[in-house]
Amino acid sequence: MWSRAPPGCETKNGVQDEDRRDDVSAPDAALASWVEETIGGTISSWERPPSGGSREAYFVNVAMPSGDTVQALLRMEAGGSFTGTDINVSKEATAYTALGDAGARVPKVYGLAPGGTALLLERVAGRGDLGDGPDERQRTLEDFIDVIGDVHLIEPDSLDLPGFPRPRTPEDHARLDLEGWARLAAERVMDLDPLARYAGAWLLSHAPTAVARTSFVQGDTGPGNFVADHGRITALCDLEFSHIGDPMDDIAWMLGRAFGHDKAEALPFLERYTARTGIPVDWSSVEFYNIAVQYRCAITTSLAVSRGGGARGWPPYLFATQRYLRALATTLAPRLGIDERAPTLSETVVSTPRSCWYDAVIEALRAGAKAIPDPDAAAETRNHQILIHYLKAYDRVGPIVEAENAADLGETMHLDTEGDEFAKRVEDAGAAGDLDVARFLLRRQNRIDLLWQTLFERKAVNRSA
């Protein structure tokens, strides 16, 4: 069985077996033959659910000569955000194999396709969320904390991880990974947002100067990137962001993904982590990595925007990038000790003569999506509402936002345009921790947020990244 799936643990709403489709074509014959040869059976059938993320993935059921069925997962390089970069399925294969040899709970690697085009993994039982009800959620989180803590205790030098840089100084624990992200942004992101540019330079220049331990770091860890079955973690998955570094990096990912940055809720679980591992939670480092998380996510979605879209099209990644930039401002500002707010320009112009035109298009897209039987086509149609919401807001306050940002740029940085000189000065300012430039960038971002405000406030908007 083939079935294309979302990123991470390849789940849809946390359940691996829901919403499958049977109206698409299977992967090419050569890849199918490789799967059959690797596992030693015959592909029996295939289906595909809606998908998202940077990888294309298929569930594969292979009928064996014994009569048994092997359930596998195929992750493919398919022109996504990270295709052709160091964040690839070959790296994942290395990480899965090394952790599996060390006894960690990860899927078994069946094989890596020639040329590193696809990774074939064991498909483990379970789902990618925290389960049903408070009791199961509690058990799942406790076991997850234990599993990730045990991974952090594995001696990195005991792991066979060719190509994984090893930190030599405390600062290297953050810098080695962040340098890779900075290279990725420089090489592949068109018009990197200046706030992300400032944050990247600031992070590289202000890495923590002390670490409790050098660990294998999963990266992007938490619900969605593990599989759990009735309160027990059956596997960690999606290791494309993994690296050798500071375990506080994973704590930061965990704090956001599992606890919504609620320290009070997270505290008992983090105390459990420290009791199990002996690794204290360094909140200063966690705050640093909270910024790094938003920076990486902004780069990830910016890559998709620069490529003209991802698995869910183009508009969702435009919006997702703005969400991460907004979160980047929210995490960076308190670390710098500043708080810059722009006037609420949305109150300046309530509507224009064209507002009703945009509303009519939004309603037409919404109604049209409901009538389209193909789920992917319906989702793409719905997603174009994002552009119309933005254009409606731009019609109202866009010229004011641009004029005030231009005036602020001239007053703060004595520049007329946001060109190459602006980009260089922003990067230099980030490295130096220049607070005047940071304040300007926060004011700039706050004004731009007004163009996305209706989308930020809509709970039902597609938040795929």
C-alpha cells in the first residue's frame, strides 16, 4: 500500500490511518522496484492522504512470500524546501541508524535509495499527537520526556554520525547548527526578511557560553515528530534537524510544541527530565533557543516561499513566514530588553470602497472549495483566501505602512531603500546587538503585522508550515 502523508511522523491530525485517497498515481516504477527488492516482497496496494511539509512520503504495504505484510514508510526528496541541501533523507538515515544501534526508540532503516533520493523506514504503530483525554496525555508526555532524556544521555562519541559536526567549545553547541541555517538562508532564500537576518547574526554572536552536556539533539522535537500508542512513545521520528549540540535546544522545541510555552505546565515534566538525566534546565539557554527555533522555522517557510510554494501551495507559506517572524519578534525583544510597538494603523482606515469586492472573492473561494471533490484542489482553492485577506488589508493600510516604514528607515538608518547596504548593516547590527536597529526592525514588523492581522485572528486558517 502506498499512501502519501504529511511531514514528521506522516500523520493527519495525529492519526496515521485517516483520510486516505486512492485517486493518485504511485511513485515511479524504478522506485517501486527498489522498495520491493529492499524488503523482499511485492507491493500489494497503495493509497494517499492529504500531505504537507518539506518531504513527500508514502506508506507502503509489502506482501511477503510468507504471507505476512510489512508496513513501511517511504520518505522522498521531491523538490521540497530542503531538496539539494544538507538537510536531507541521507542525513536522516544516518541519524536513525546511529540511534537505533544505541537502543533508542526510532524506526528501523530498511534502506536508502541510490543517490539518496528516498529513505525506507519501518512503519511503527501509533499516532503523532498526545492521545485522548488528560490521563493519556499525561502518560504520553511523561514517556516522551523519558525517551528524549535517554537520547540526551547517549555519549555522542559512541554514535556513528559521519557528517555531523562536533562542537569543540560551549559556543559551538549552538553555532555549528546555526551557521548551517545561515548558509541555507544566504544561498536559497530570496530577500531574507531583515528581522530574520538580524536575529541570525545576533544568535551567532550571542551563543550560550556554558552547556551542561554535549548531546544528540533531535531538533523540532515534540508532538507531531514522535509516534505514541496509548501513552507509550513507540518511536521518535523526523530527524532532519538533528545535530550534536546543547540539550537545551530540544527543551526549547519541547516547550513550544508540547506546552505552548506554558512554563508552569511544563515544569513538573522538566523536573522529571532533570531527575532522570541529571541535566539541569538552564532557562537562559532555553530562552536563547526559543529565538533559534523561530529563526529556523522562518527560514524553513521562507525557503518554500522562494521556491514558489511547498506541499500545500504558496499562500500558506507566505502566511506561515509572517507567523514565525511575529514569534521571532516576540521572543527576541524581551531577550534584548526592548519593546517597540507601532501605532494601530488598522483603526486609521476601517474600509475602502473595494473592501466588499475582496469579501465577495473570499466567499466565492470558500463556497467553491466546498464543491470541489478533490481534497488537494479544494485545499489549494481555500488557501488562496490568504492572499485576498492580505490584499484587502493592504488596500486599507498598505500605503500607510510602507510610508511609515520608509520614514522610520530614513530616520533610524539614514537610508532611502532596503537594498544590499541595508541588509549588510542589519546583519552587522545583529552581530553587535545594536538596539536602535533592533527597535526599528520591531516597529517595522509590528506595522507589517497589521497587513496579516485578520489571518492571525482566524482560528480556522490553514496553519501548515
